[in-house]
Amino acid sequence: MKSSFLFLTLLIGPLLWGQDYFEEKINAPKSEFTFIGYYLMRGELNNFAPKNEFLKGQIVGRLFGTNSTRMIEGQSRFSEMRFIPIIAYTPRIFDGWASMRMSFEFDWTQGDANYGAGGNFGGAFGADFVNMQTQNLYLELHPATGLYINMGLARLFDNILVPAYTGTSTLINTGYRLAFWGSDASGLTTYYLRDRWRTKLGLYQLYENNVDQDDDVILTEFDYEYDFDHVHALGFSAWYLRDHANGEGGVSILGQGLNSALADYNGVYQFEFGNNDYKADVIWLGTHFHGNPLLDQGRFGYSGFAVLNTGSAWTDSVNVKIMGYALNTRLAYKYGRTTNDLLALDITYTSGDKDNIRDGEYNGVLTGNNWSAPGAVYFSHGLYLLLPHGNVVNRFTGAVMDIQNIGYGLFAQSFVASYDLIPHKLMAKTAVGYGLAPVAPFGGGHEIGTEVNFNLRYTPKVFFDIELHAAYLKLGDFYESAIVNGSDPNGVNIGIPKDPWTVFLTLKWIMF
């Protein structure tokens, strides 16, 4: 009897203890705070650099633009660091009904500055720099299943999904891939997600300026998407921007908007209004579609979009009609065991304009880069120099910085091939890209250039990557034009500049 009791005790006791243990774990109160961190270190060697000492290497925009980024004799060497903490506070008393979300940013170039204040600095000997920048700070309400309301300084992405719950790979391969809107803005956004369909409504105050005057920039958006099945989806969207600011506000003395000096910094189109005050109404009507874009539901995947950009901009003496369009298609095939064993073809086309507003029309597209720096970040094409790469800190540059390509339009193709040498551990990737301008600049041709690049990525631990990158861009006759090649301001045309190349090493850690 004693032996039987002992046996039952030995058999059932751990089970009872285990039940108590698991019930305790299940019923344990969840933390009110959640944290995600993104850490990036980048060491770079290349043959181009900004000539403007005042900018201290903090460059956004196209190669050879007025941001002074030029080819140099010798090499440019530097190392950078970025840390982005993302914090959410969800009080238990609200039971998930409300959360406060916030993200901040710390950037610097090693050895740049100390004992001061300002963004993107703080890496010099002694450090002690006041350098925290606020990316987001907003309230999220979740009053019903599938309903999310964001209020405050939040993400403005051209994607229908809730940014806080959507991975970067999904954001950059579905919707409009951040090619039109990819930044932060103050406003109110409502997301309603159902089993087969979803909608998004947004209202953003891009620039308020003087509160007693009608000098604001306001953006409204609507998006709808329907799932035909668990793979294929189709969506429709509309954005409307009302610009009555006449360039007031924006980045430093450059201002913002259609007539801003920021345009050439960003590689976008600048309306030649001179000193005349202007107003504008801009509309984007688009459709987006995808099926298995991340290759996690089969061998073949695709995504794409089509956008018609229309509207008008006017002064007291001129009225300009806006009518342009943009198209994109990405096709991908998984030939191996993992989603890194893939082949992908990416094609983008945007219309261009050859005579600015002299004929009363602009036949290209506009993006968020016309109103901020950057306001759109199209970096999911697999290229590094022809179009910009996303692993950046203080320097975000490319030959074509925006899909409008200074208004000349863009026809760009990239082909990417990658392979997991050791599954989920060691990946090799290469890409080739080719770019044309549908409209050639005065004195230049249509060919922008051809790029080849290579990437080797080692993942010693999950979400911890060490990557080696290299890229070379052969410039085309597009850069024979003094308008686009960064020629001497005194009028001496330098011809096609030296071909750019870059080599950089990155360490990335996404921490939970």
C-alpha cells in the first residue's frame, strides 16, 4: 500500500506541480511596457562625398544634386551608428483598449561632434551630445476587433496595414512600397481589418505654419483592399493633398513644396514659379495588388501598383495641370529550400516632363519627397547606387533618389539572385540594375546607368546580421547634361562624371 501510494505520488505529483506552474505562467500579468530596438553600425569606403562642409556629411538626396554630393579624388572613409528604440505602453487596466506608442532615434558619424545639441551628431571624443530625435509619439486605440485608431505623430506609409503590427518586408513589398509616402506625420488614421477585406482612412496636417492663416498643407487618404483567397489581393486608393503653404515651413531655409530649393536636394521635380506665390491641389488615384510577395506560401510571388497623378498648381499668372503616372511590377521565384533562395525581377516606370511648366502642364509624378527630406523611401529594389539602399544612417543618396527622377521620369529594372549557402545562417546575393529616363535632359541622353552589386550576410544569432556589401555603377549619357551632372556653376560642363562605387560593412541587430 505504501509502495503504491509512493508510486502515485511520484507519478501524479510532478503533473500537479506542472499544472500549477503552467496556470501561473498563463495567468501571469503581461508587461505594460514592450520594447523593440534596432541597432545599426556601418563602416563605408567609396569614391564620392558631399563638398559642403556645413552639411557635415548629413546628406539626403541624389548624387550630383545641389546637396553637393560629388565624385572625389581618392576615397571617402567613415563609420556611422544608429539606434532606434520603439516603446509601447499598454496599461493593464485598459485591457488592450489603448496604447501609447513612441519611437526615438540616435544617429551619429563616429568622431563627428561633442558637447553640443542637435540631431545626427554625438560621436566625437567626450561625447555628451544632446541628440535624441522623436520619430513617433502617438495614441493607439483598439476599441473593437480589427479596428485601430492612431492619433498623434505617427507613421505615414503608403500601405494599408497597421505599421506597428507589420513587418518591414511586408511594408516594402506590398502596397506602393513606400515609393510615394514613407515618413512620419501628425494626424489621425483609422484602420479597419476584416477577414477578407480592410480599409484605411487618414487625415494628416503636414504643415500648420501660422495658425491664423490659410497656409497649411493637408493630406487625406483612403485605401481599400480585398483578398480573393489566402494568397491574392487587390486594392484601390486615393490621396488628396491641399497645399496653401507656398513653401513655408519645411527643412531649414530650403522650405518645402513644389517651388522649394529642397527639390533638387531630394532629386524631385521643381516647378519654376520663381518668386510668385502658388497654391496646389494634388490627387493620386491608384491600385495595388500582390500574391505571395514574401514567398512564404509557395514558389511564385508577385506584387505591383499603378498610379495616376493629377491635379493643378497655380499662381496669379499661370495655371499648371498635373497629369502623370507610375507603374511597378515585381516577380519573384523561390527555387530552393528557404525564402532566401530566390530570383526576383523588379520593373518601375514613371512618366516624365521635358519642358517644365512652360506649356502649362507637368507630365510626371509627385511624391512625399516634394514636401520633406525624405518623405518617400523606395529602397526594396535590391540596388545600392542607381537607386538608394536602405541600410543608412546620415547619408541616404542615389543616382535616382525618387521615382520621378527630377521630373524626367524613370524606367528602371533590377534582377536579384540570392542563395542560402548555409540555410538561415549564411546568404549570398547579387543584383544587376539598369536605368533609363523617358525624357532626356538638355545636352544629355536617356541612359542613366548600369549597376552590379554583391552582398554576403552572416547571421550568427536570430535577428543579428553581419553583412558585406559592394556595388559599382557605370554612368550613362544622361550625365552628359550640365543640368544633372553637377557641373561647375560658372557654366563649365564636366561631362560624364567618374563612375561611383561603394563598399560597406554593416552590423544589424533587431532586439525584442
